[in-house]
Amino acid sequence: MSDTGCSKYVPTGACDCQTMADMVASGLSEDSTMLLCSLVDSAIVDGTAGLTDGLNCLYLVTCAALVFIMHGGFAMLCAGAIRSKNTMNILLMTILDAAVSAICFYLVGSVPTLLLDGEQPNGFIGNQMFALSNFVNYNANPGHWQDWVFQWAFAATATAIPAGCVAERFNFNAYLGYTVFISAWVYPVVVHWVWSSWGWLGYWKSAQAAGGHLFRSGMIDYAGSGVVHMVGGFAGLCGCILVGPRMGRFDSNGKPVDMPGHSATLVVLGTVLLWFGWYGFNCGSMLLISEVDYAQVVGRSAVTTTLAGGMGGITALVLSFFRRKSWDLVQVCNGVLCGFVSITAGAAVLEPWAALIAGAVGACLFNGVCTLFLRFRIDDPLFACPMHGFCGIWGCLVVGLLAKQSYVYQVYQGTHVTNGSDDDPTNDIDSIDNYTPTGTHVTNGSDDDPTNDIDSIDNYPYGLFYPGGGGRLLASQVVGVLVIIGWVCGNMVPLFYTLKWFGVLRISPEEEQAGLDISKHGGSAYNHITGAPMGLSGKVDKGHHL
């Protein structure tokens, strides 16, 4: 086509100047040409926006479903790791974790959390959306109902973790009490601190929020090593210490007596289901999938998650062989899960080789803490606190050591001010005052200084072990770990102590001896002709009275 006369037309909408010249040459008036190009452009933009929203919604709902599948993993893992006479009890608790947390998170839990902050936002707690009221008006992404579903799936996960710590002797009413308390209060506040754009602790904190980032950095917990796993793990630790060990767990000299679970098959099935669901947990935490950067973060998260879990399992296998001279199946399962917990905070910001380190150290840490628990006569039947609580600590700290600068910038781009103080609105990234007629959009000073560019990578603290990384991110991670432990224990200890004072924390010795299934739930999970459960050898296990 000829370009005669092209230069006289200003590109409009979907049409470049040559297309416009050709349309005019074909007989259309200039006004009609400009109108048609604008209409075509609007149609393309509207269609693309709709497709983008639909894709992001489908992605997040799918990831929420994957996270929810983890409850099946928790159920199978917990059931297999305890004695058969308590199977129905632990399965019921797992189902109710999801049901109770859904109602509590709907009524009040979404208020303190990250979904919105209302008209008077603050760094400690949200103040809107009781029973999702005004959700469409106040949500950061109006009408994105899938955001609530995804966040509830995480709340349900945090609520499910303590059940493994207090299994086989906890009163069912006390269990319901802590489930409501965690899902409605303890967990949502931590979420707000770390993941809200207004929370005082997080790397996500908006440049417009008062007070600036903690240490000009903030805590990175991408998918919840601290927010989810530490909350659940340390809540469970408080419970298992105050409720005391199971009958017969330690002999008269304080030495531990082995109480193996009744089904290695269920343990493996639970581990595989958790592995499957963890891809929704870590990959879904990007929340979006519609752009190239989002897709890269999601893909990288899948890689690091896989490597950390695999390395954790192999490390646990080697450790078990050197300690017991046997290849321990259950320890491999524990190691895999420790690797996943250890990578959850940094799945998006760690290199693959760093994920291997995270998984290996997590497995070693787990073994060491389990030994200490037994030495201090702390009875955690599934060792859920060493796995979720202490590996969660490690997951947060390894980010402060090994987070890669370019990955941090890719995930958190746009969250940090470039110069000056947050008290000066001209330094806020999204301040309208930064948009000059020349379109340079600098926040302070000139473009000759890269630290004044809105999206300068130099404004984003990263891992200490990288050259120039500094200690600001690590310091933020340490503070985050300490305040999460303090908040959880400060809330859960009074709750459990009150329940213990009223005598409703633990079941009676007779009920514990008979098993919770028969004493509390009216039956057994395994109804054999003999009326008793079968052991792994095929003989009747007379030690398990159902």
C-alpha cells in the first residue's frame, strides 16, 4: 500500500497513520475514519479486559480448590499417624476445620484481614466487611469474590494444623473453641500485618500507607511460612504443652515410649495430597496469571516448591538411615512436608539452588527440634509444631539471607517509595503530583539519579548473602518471626489455660484409654467382623480398644 499522505494523520485507537490514510483513500471521511478506529480500539480493550478478569478468576478459584484439597491430605496424614481408636475423631476435626473457619471467616475473620481496610485504614487491623458487607464497594478489586475464597482456604489451613499437636486426648468442645478463635481473630490479624497494603509489617505495604516500611524493607512472606504455618504450629504448641502428654507416652523415668501410627498407607496418601495442593498454595499466591511477569513468578514458584520438597525428603531419608540404620518411610514423608513449609515464604524470590538449601536445612531442623521435644516431654503426636512452626521460622529467615534482587523486584514492583519519607505525598509512588506535563513521573529529583526513579530496583532490599544485599530484609524477617510467635502465644496460652482451669481442655483417662471414637463419636472407623481393628500384621490389635 502507498504511504502517500500518511504523515498528516495522527494514529487513533487501533489504527496507525497508514491504515487511516488507506481508509480515507477508499472513500471514508476523516471524521468517520477516526470514529471507526476509536470504536474498534474500545471493543478490543473491553474484550481483552473481560478475558483478563475471567482468566484471573479461573486461575485463583482453581488454586483455592487445590489449597482446599490439602484438607484431604491433612485428614489422611493425621489419621494414619495416630492410633486407630482415634481415627474418626481426627477426621471429624479436619472436616470441621474447613466448615467452622468458613463461617467465622465470613462473619468476622475477613474484617481484620487483608481484603480491605475501610475508610480509616490502619496498620494493625482492618475495620470493614463484617459478613462481607460492602465487599463490592471496598474491596481493592471490586467484585472479585474469588479473593475471599482463596483467603478462606488459607485460613482453614492455619486452623487445621493444631489438631495434629493435640491429637488423641483433646476435648472436642475445646477443639471447637480454638478453631473459632484462630479463624476469627488470631490468624486474620497476622494476615493484615504481613499481606495487607496497609499492614505495618509487610513488604507489600503501600507507598501511600503512613509510617513507611519496617527498616525501609518490610517482611517478605510470599505464601505463608509465617502467616499460615507458624500461626498454626505455635498455636498447636501452646495446646500440646498445656494439655500434657498422652497416657503412656513417657515412662516413669521420663523416657519416650513409642506410639506409632496405625497406617503408613494413609500417611503416604496424605503426603501426596498435600504435595499436590501445595502448588495451589505457593503458585496461587501470585493471585494473578494474566501477564508475562505473573506467569514467570508462578512458574518459578512451582519449580522451587518441587525442589525444596524433594530435597527435604531425601535429606530426611539419609538422616534416618544414619540414626537408625533403616530407610524410614514416614520420615521421608515428614521431610518432604518440611521442605514445602521451608520454601513457602520464598517460593517466588529464591533461586532453584537456594530452594534445595531451604529444603535440606528444614529437614535437619525438624529432626533436631523433634529430639528436643521428646527430651522436654512435649508430646506432639504428628510433630506438627516442629514441622510447621520451626520450619516456618526457617522459611522466613532464609528469605532474608538468599532472596534474589531481581526476583524481589519482579514480585513486589511498585510497593516501595524511591526517595524521602512517606509523610511527603510527592514521594509516594502513586501520587498524582508526580505526573508532570513532560511525563517523566519521577518522585523526587531528576532521572540522572536512579534512586529517584519510581521503579528503580535499588529501592528493594534483598538477601544478605548477595553482594550489596544488606541486612534490612533479614532484620524485617527476624522482627516478623518474633512478633508472630508473640501474638500467637499471647492469645492462645490464655485461651487454653482458661479451658484447662474450667476442666474442659482434656478428656478423662477412661475416655482416652477407650479411644475417642467409641467414647465421643459412637463407633469405630474400622468396623471389622470381630468388632476390633486389625493390625498391620493381620492380627487383631488388642491394644487398641474401640
